[in-house]
Amino acid sequence: IGRYCIIVSQSGIAGSSTIGDGVTIAAQSGVANHASVGDGVTMGARSGVIGDIEAHKTVSGFPAREHKLELRQMASLRRLADMADEIKALKKKISALGEDLK
């Protein structure tokens, strides 16, 4: 574990992982065996690092990935049911167009 790190409650770091200088590990996060976390990385709460993270990145989620990408995925997941309904409606329209051509 490097210098000037902040490790918040209920976080776990496997014995063979390395943590760079100035890393922030938020609550309930974990770093798996053999993973390396670069200098200045910020891990959001409940993050799970299972591979190497480059220096000065902000990550979240499980497995940990860039925070902006994780936020986009979470937003898309919330819209998934509506998107499935839209796809069903479009399938019906396409099918109806095919029937009109016969």
C-alpha cells in the first residue's frame, strides 16, 4: 500500500495486490489477488477490482471499470424494459409491412 492512501471501512485488499500512492478506496470495495492499482486512482463505493487499473483513473462497479461507463450502463439498464417494449412494437410494424407486400 502506497503513501497517502485513503481506505474507507469494510474494504478488502488481497495480500498479493499492490496499491499506488494517493489511492482512494471507498467503502465496501475490494481488490483481488495479483491486481495492481495505479497512483491516484479513485475507487467508488462497492467497487470490485479484479485486474490492473491504470494510474489516475476513477472506477466503480463490479468488475470495476471507468466510472462514466458504469454510469451509462446503469442508466441503460433502467431503460431496458421500455426498450424491449419498443422493439416488440417495431417487430409488429415490420411484420405488418411484410404482409402488405404480399
